[in-house]
Amino acid sequence: MAEAWSDLPIGAPARRALVGAGLARLEDLAGVSRAQVAALHGMGPKALGILESALAAAGLSFTA
């Protein structure tokens, strides 16, 4: 599962934070809020922006 986010240009701390939170796929992010993801240890503003862009490109978004 450690390679789940390797296709996105986010740093290793952000990838580890996502995997550690049980968020293995982009689709999993659609079930959580932006604030929840931002609060993960290792998640910075650059990675958060990349994730938001990837969600939008897939027709998805964080929950409200």
C-alpha cells in the first residue's frame, strides 16, 4: 500500500500520512473533509493543493 500515492507528486511524509489514515486511493479522499486531511501529520499546503487538483480532475471533491 505504500506505493498507492506514487503517481502524484507529493512528498513522502504526506504519502505516509494518507496511508496511515487508511486513505489508500484518491476515491477515499472523497469521503473525508479537507480539514481532516489538512490535520494529518505530514500533510502540507503543497500536497493538499495537489490532492485537490487530482480530485477535481477525477470529478471528485472533499466532503463539506
